[in-house]
Amino acid sequence: MSEQEQPDIIYTITDEAPALATSSFLPIVKYFLTAAGVTVSTRDISLAGRIIAKFPDSLTREQKQPDALFELGELVKRPTANIIKLPNISASIPQLKAAISELQEKGYDIPDYPEAPSNEAQRDIQARYKKILGSAVNPVLRDGNSDRRPPAAVKEFARKHPHKMGEWRSDSKTHVTHMDDGDFFSNERSVTISGLSVGNARIEFFSEDNQLTVLKDNLTLQEGEIVDATFMSRKDLRKFLAEQIEDAKEKGVLFSLHLKATMMKVSDPIIFGQAVEVFFADVFDKHVAVFEELGVNPNNGLSDVYARIQNLPEAQREEIEDDIQACIDTQADLYMVNSDKGITNLHVPSNVIIDASMPPIIRDGGKAWGPDGKAHDVKAVIPDSSYAVIYDETIKFCKENGAFDPATMGSVANVGLMAGKAEEYGSHDQTFKVSEDGVIRVADAEGVTLHEHSIEKGDVWRMCRVKDEPVRNWVELAVKRVRITGSPAVFWLDRERAHDAQLIDKVNRFLENLVPNGDLDIKIMSPVDAIRYTLQRVKDGRDTISVTGNVLRDYLTDLFPILELNTSAKMLSIVGLLNGGGLFETGAGGSAPKHVQQFLEEGHLRWDSLGEFAAIAASLQHLSVARKNVKAGIVAKALDQATAKLLGNNQSPSSKVGELDNRGSQFYLTLYWAQALAEQEEDLELQEYFCPLAKALVSGEGQIIKELNDMQGKKVDLGGYYHPDPEKVAGATRPSAAFNAAFK
């Protein structure tokens, strides 16, 4: 796509609830933006779309799709880039397999995912699929650092309409536990590259008999780049997990595991699998031969065991199921993802997402759902100690001070380091499960050892990198936000951690140049001190800017918004691309599969598109400056006014069938947007264009809402989950004839 062919704004088509909401709203967006002379195009980066793009070999011409993610990866390097990015599925292996199966059923000739490839062809297939797994989208698109904060209108609404918070008791047994040794934190080594180390490095493995295997070659290291290496000990991890399971039983609390098995797509599924094996050790020990024959993979969770034993003789299957149940009955109660359906915390790795699971526990007074369908105190197990401490300190703070009050609490914005794939921990081809005892080392261009670890079979070793320019840009963005807001900023960096020590040196050097007089309130604190400082400010109603690395960016932009706003989907999320373009993300939340389940069963979509509204407005504001398009700025201003009015009238989607859902909320946003443009006097041409629409929507309000509400309470057929039928989706998400007619 040449720059001449490039549309003003590219809208991503993604998955699940966000995709359903976009299906109904995007035609409206195009109508409004056309009036401002703004062109809009779409790119499909859904899980199904990415699979199709990677396997065109045997597809028909009609089935083939371009590799939209690759195309956008090139586009974000242009100063003209302007992309609105909806949440997408960061696929675990079970999700990937489900999507593959659905596509195959629809006639797509694509291969199965080979978990244990036995030849070159299967290794090639697995390699292609691995580029789709986990956080495959974000590192490609986020060619800049992150600026996330709650929009002013959203914060004001939360204060006027505070959500319910659970009661915290000082005698709550809920707590966080982590490893004290043998984890990534304790084993980390870090160095800043300079001099002769610049150039091609490689990762080498030496077996105990000194046989060399090159794990990764041609790693181009740059001047000033930070390079880390570390590992998690399998032996220490399993010992820790066994102790925590026993301790949870003794304390009478739920055992819950919290990881990031999507973003950390190599390391955390392995850690998850170890937890499954340890909790169900009696089952795996007793049935080891059968499980090996069936290809059971504990990394895919307990659900994989149940799925693979279904075709065994009935007596054998029932024996295994009874043994599983015996483990559940005799050990600590498990935190339940869905107690009604018997889905435990150890069923599927994509259900154990720390940034989605820990904040609700804290919001709800330290309670989580148990097997009996009731809320209980919980042991939150976060094996690696690097960031477990932030949740531990938050829980301690709530025990001492009680629940936060959304009506008075301050806000926490975030400036996140992620440009240049910064700090992609455990998610890429520099992360390895160790196959035998030996030594792994990182050797620079001169063959000099940068890092070296003695490791054992089953350990998880990883290397991580952060380039110099992204760090500089990160510090500049933090300084900019402090100057604009007047709020203090805190860099969450721990001098006792190897990686952070290297970063602190850089941050101090850049701050000396950017703030030579030291006249801005900018601090550097360890995560423990930073969370204590920030929580007190939040409780006192004061705003703070957290300046963090990539993982903490992900964790904090769910933790604080869920406490403040009851959701992270309403955050304004802007990535200022390094070359001058903009990536505008619709909130910090995921793709809400439970919302889709409710929509399919009850015809009610409770997904809130507020993050999408905020992203569109920010995108248009950027465009108005970059392209000197005054009309785009006016349309953006009107959209912000409409969003504020929507919130003021409390017309966000309800979770209950029969009440306003996403479609009704979008209608009112559209009405207010049209009214704002019809009433403004900055551009009479826009005023004339939108007056008829505003009048039509006002006069048709009753009929439109009736038509939208009449569709609720019924099952919905989308013709697929990962690759639904576009016509069926359009019919389900835009069911009001009166509303649709207003745009003709």
C-alpha cells in the first residue's frame, strides 16, 4: 500500500465482543467521517484472519486474505499512520485449535496444529502457528510507547455514579504468595551493550558432555541496548507450588494461580502446566503411560485431559475422572472460573490472566468464587516475584484502610515502555524450555560471554532486550505528561533488580537533559514503594502518573481502572508511534468472551464501546493536526461532547436482558453526536449535513429503541464464533430498520 493509497484512518477488525460492537458502529463512524473528508478502511487482524493469512497454500481465491498484520507492521513506521485498534484474542493453544477446527468445518483447507512435530513440514506448520499465538499483534503494532489514562468524562461519571466495592476486613485471609528463590527475578542478569559487543550475538547451549547447540543466532545488538537473561527453576517452582497447595488447605482459603499465559506465550503456559501437574500429581503419576499415548499436554490445562480421555473405554475413562475428582476433593479448594459448570482455575491457561483476575478479587473485598458457588478468601499464587509484590501490597493496604471509594479516589495514568518490542518477557523466540541439564550462555559479536546460567531439564530460560531510543522516548513522554497535567510521575524501577538497575542509569541520564533544573515532581521508586505511594494518593483523591515497563503497564492499566471505573475498557489508550504516527487503542481490556456467550444465549450484548468512542475522538484530533483537517477536529470535539452526554444520562450498556445494551447505547451516542454537530456553529457545512440526521433520530427514538429491545431475550446465530458470517453478524448487531434507514 503506497502512501497515496493509504486511507486517513485504518480500523482493525478483531474478535469476540469488540468485533460485534464494531460491526454495528463502524458504518455510523464512516457516515460521520465522510462529512469531514476523512477516509476509513479496515484490516482484519482477528485470530481467524491471521490463521487464514498464514496458510494460503491450499485456499481458494475467495478464501484467501492478505496478511493484514504484516501490512500494518509496515504502516506504523510511517509518520502518516493513524490506526484504531480494537482488543483482539491473544490466543492460547486451546483457542488456536478451536479456531482452526471452526475454519476447517467451514471448508478452509488449513493444517492442524502439530504440538509435537515429527518432520520438517510439521515444524514449518508449527513455526507459522507460533507467530499467531499469544501476544502476536501488539508487539507488531506498538511501535511506540504507551499513554493510558481515564478520559475526563469517564472519571466524572464514575465519581457521580460510583460502582459497588466489596467490603475489606482486617482479618481477611486473602493474600499473595510468590517464590523467594529460583524465579526469574532472583536469576536475572543484565548488561548494557557497548563497544565490541555491538553486532551479531547468539544464544548457545552446552550439554553436560560439552556438546554445543546454537539456540538462536544473528541477534543484532545495538549500542546502548539493555540485554537481560534469566531462568525459572522447574525444581524450585514445583516445590513452591506444592507448598502453596498444602498451605491453602491448612488456611482454609482457595488456591488460585495467576499468570499471563497469553502475553507470555512461551514461559507462562509452561508454568501453568507445572501447576496442573503438581495439583493433580497423583493422576499424572498413575496414568503416565496413558497420558503419553494420548498426547495429554498439561500446559493446555485440565480441560485437555478431559478432552483426550473421552474416547477411552468407559471404565478406564471413569477411573481417570474419579482420580481427578479425588485430587479436587482432598486438596485445597480451587478458585473457580465458572462454578456452575465446574470450570476451575486450572482448566484453561487463557482463563488465568493475572491482569483480568487479580483486580476483581481486590475490588470485591478479597473474595473469589469457590466450588460451592460462594465467595471465599483466596491465596493468590503468582510464582515470579518481579511484580507479585504490587498485588500483595495492594491487598495489605486494603486490609489496613478498607475499600477504596470510587466517588473520591484519584486516578492513575500510565506511561508504558513498549516501543521496539521492549521487555517482551517470555513471549518470543528467545525463550526456551530446557531439554537437558547444561549451560546456556549469551555470546556477543566477539564471542565474549555476556550472560551464563547453569540450568536443568525443564527450566524456562529467556533473554530480553530494550533498545536505547525507546527508553529515551519513554522518559520524554513521562516528562511531557507531567508538564501537561501537573501530577507527579513515578518510575517503578527496583535498584535491586538487575534489569531495572540498568534502566535507572539511563532514566537518570535522560532526566538530567530533559529537566536540568529538577523542577518537576518525578521520582524513581521500587514497585513496593511505588504502589504504597500511589495507593495513598489514590485514597486521598490525588492523581498520579505511573511510568513503567511493559508488563507493569499491562497490569496497572487494568488494576487501577477496575478499582476506579469498574472496568479497564473505558481507558483512553494512545501509542505515539516513534516516527510520528498514532495508534489509538480502545481501552485496556480484553475481548470479553463471556459477553459473547450472553449475546448468543440471550441476545443481549453488554460490551461497552466507550473506549472505542474515546479512541475515535483521539484519532480525529491527531488527524486534524497532522493533516490540517479542521472539520476532523470539529467532529472529534462533537464526539467528546456526545460521550459526556451519554455518560451523564447513564446510558451505557446494562448487563441485564431487557435493558439498554451495546446497540441501544450506540444509538444514543449517535443521536448526541449528530445533535452536537447540528448545533455547532464553527462549520455551517457540517451543521447543514447533520441537521436532518439529528431530527430523524430524535423523531425515530421510540421506534428504534423498541426494535433494538425486541431483539433481546432470544438466541443469536452468528454462523461461527472465531469466523462468523458477516451477514448474520450485521443482522444481529444492526437489527433496527428505522435506525439503519436514517443513514440512507
